[in-house]
Amino acid sequence: MPSYNVKPQKPKVVPTPEDPAVSDKPEPIKLDEDFVSVAAIASEGRERLLDKLRAHRDAAEAKAKAYTPPPPSARQLSRTELEMEAGRRAVARAEAAKVNQLPRKIEPSDGYTTPAFRPADYVPGFDKGQVGAKTIK
């Protein structure tokens, strides 16, 4: 019969010397050539940090290719040519209509409206220049 008072023992793990988790000297972190510590630049002042950020943005924009749209298809070119031809015909038609149009005589009353007669606003004697007559508005 087994004894229940005995605690089971855990096996001991002995690390090997080549295990990086237990080595005495940790390996240095390998950084990219372009790595820049933002904290180090910020410690030099806000303007220096902003200058570095702007320079980084400009360098990234310079590397990026400018978008060049694909060339138009033959169908798009033919459709554009048809629309331009229709526009040229419309302009020619409008110019011909201008040549054939008679000049319009400008009347002195152009731009003015004819006053309306409202019986409730009528003041007797106003049109004859009587002194006591007033316009009611």
C-alpha cells in the first residue's frame, strides 16, 4: 500500500550553460542602422525632435514613388474624341447664332416694373399735383 503522507518530489531542472536565459552576459540587442531613440532626441529639445521628425517624413516621401495613372484605354480615347467633337459643333452653332441675331434695342424702361394700381391705396388728386395729396404705403 502506498503511503499518503509522503509529498511527491518535483524533478530538478538544471540549466545548461549554453541556455541564453541563464547566461551571465546577455546578448546585446541588435538594432537597425536607421534606429533613432526618440527619447534621446526629445531630451535635446522639442524643436530638435520636430526637426528630426520632419526630416524622417521628407525622406520617406522622397523614397515613395509618385502615383502615375495607367494610360487610357482605346475606348476611353475614342469616347473623349467624340465628346470633344460634339463640343466643337456646339460652339460653332452658338457662334453662328450670334452672327445671325439682331441687336436688341434697349428701352429706357428696361429693368423697371410697372406700378400696379391698388384701389385701396388711391389718393384723390395725387396725379394732379395737389399739395395735400400723400402716397400711402
